[in-house]
Amino acid sequence: MGLTDPHDALFQAIFSDPRATAEALRGVLPASFVTHLDLSRLQRLSGETVSEDLGRRRADLVFEAPLVTGAEARVVLLTEHRSTPDARMPLRLLQYMMPRWVQDARDGPGLTPVLPIVVYHGERRWRAPRFSQLYAAPTGALDPVRRHLPDFEAVFIDLTALDDAEVPGRAEARLALLLMKHARDPDLWARLRAWETELREARRRAGQGTIRQLLRYILAVHDNDVDPDTHAFLMEAVGPEPVERTMGLLQIMEQKGLERGMARGLEQGLEQGLEQGLEQGLEQGLERGLEQGLERGLERGLEQGLERGLEQGRELGQLAERRTLLTRLLTQRFGPLEPAALERIQEADADRLVTWLDRLLSAPTVEAVLAP
């Protein structure tokens, strides 16, 4: 699953923080096992491994925690997120485990325990299979030798099967899991009011950037507009800055009636037109109208040419505002843009600009946003 997927993007953004992951793990793993882990020293590792055939594989998130015994013993926690069932999930997990164990065998006397954890929130109930369920053999045929065959089962968290009160974690971690659990609910916006405690704590602990990530996830997976009561609640609970910035992005990308970014662009264009004066505006409109009217035929006359000219002027104004908005949002997210990127934005048509604005939510680089 690529990082352009909104579920995966949110999971990576929130649970890349060891603190958020540690709080969720305390509610997921057996308490008797957690007592042996020093989760205060949880450390994120690279999710990429290189196998003997030099094939590269990447896990979603991988962490390492020392045991509290004081020895050098550690446990690796391999976390995978799924929004759709994956019948071969045990094999995918093993493909990360094996290169780690091969390296351990070269470096020392023992293998690091690797605990696989799967978080699932699909449309239907699903249970991640045991590794032994992948063997191609008739039912019962392997029972006499089953204890001799490799087998394991991941720690499986089916968010769809949990009550909201059972969802683990605190603040932003718990909010992220709740949002993924209810991603397909038509009343997702309204549900935020039931999670006021988590919202306020996430705002205090993780800041406005994390709140924007959570709100942008809702915009990416949910078609309905935020209702006025929920909008007012969010403005009070988390503050206007993350709400206004996130809503403004939604309105431009989805071209909805409440597009504040576009409304501001139109308003600014009208203000500038009025500043230049009615006379200059009429002259420019007349010139453009005449030109377009002549191209379409003198029979259509001066009146239609003027109307078309004014319409074209408004379209050009909207196009310029979209280019300005895209440039500003890219700069806010990725820093100053290269001249080549600025040139591509200036040369893009309206449809291309809308496509790029759609990608801005989840694309990891400027190049990914501006890809053909």
C-alpha cells in the first residue's frame, strides 16, 4: 500500500511517533508481556530489509524496545496496517522477519524476537490467517506433522470489531484509530463531538500540525461537508488555525459550493477590478469581447463579444488564483520551490491544477504532486 493512500498516510504520520505507538501498545499487548518491555525507550527502526536475493521489502512501521531485565535483550515490534483483507499477510510478515534473523545469526549468538502486529479496519470483518493456513494441503492431512512445520499468528487488532471505548491509545493515537474505524460512516464529522477529550489533548500535546493531519484524513475519505454545529465545535475545541487551513484546502480541491479559497480568489479579483475603475474594466472587457466576437463571427455582434470577454477574464482570474494557491500550499508544506516547478505551475491548465491540488493531501514530495 503506497503512501498516497490516505489510511496509510495517517497511520504513518501518527504512529511514527514512538510515544503514540507506545501508548497504543499498552492497550493491545498482554499486560503480563508489557511489564517486561521498556516502552519508554521504544525506538523506530527502518522498515526496509534486504533479502539474500537482494530484493528490498518494506514494512509499515518497525520499532525496537529493550527488555527491563537490564540485559541487552530486545524485542522488535513489526506493525502492519491494512484497510483490505490480505490472505498472504503471514508471508509478508515473514519476509521481513527472515532477513532480520539472518543478520542476527551473523552478528551474535541469538535471534531477536520479532512480534508481528496487524491493525485492520476494512469494510467487512476479517481475521488475519495463521502462517500454517497458507500450506496447500487437504484439511487434516498435516495434523500428524503439524508441530514440525513453521507456524505463527500475528497480534491482530480488528478495529471494526471493537467498541469505541475499547480502541487503544491516547489523544492523537486513539483519534487516528477511531477515525480509521469510522472512515466509512456518513456521520463521521458529527462523531468528532463525542471525541472532544481526545481532540483537546491532541491539540495540547501534538500541536496544530497533527490536528490538520487528522482533519485532512476526514476530507480525503469523506464526501459530506462539515455541518455548521460541528464546524463551530472544532473552532472552539482545537482553534481556528487548523480548521480554517484544512477546510480551505478541501474547498479548493473538491470545488464545492463552500470553497473558501476560490471565493477569496473571486472576491480579490472583483476588488482589483473595481480598483482599476469601471471605465478601464469596460474598456478591457470591450477589447476582449470584440476580439472573441470577431473570432466567432461578426454576426454574433459586439454585445456577445463583450460578455464572452468578461467571462474569459473571470476564468483567467480563477486560473491565476489556483496557480497562486497551489504555489503557496506547496511552499508551506515542502519549502521554497525550484524554478522548474514554478514554471510547470504557470503553464498548467485548470484541470491539471485541480489534479495537483487533489494530490497535495498525501503526496510525499513536490515531484509526486506535479507528476504528469
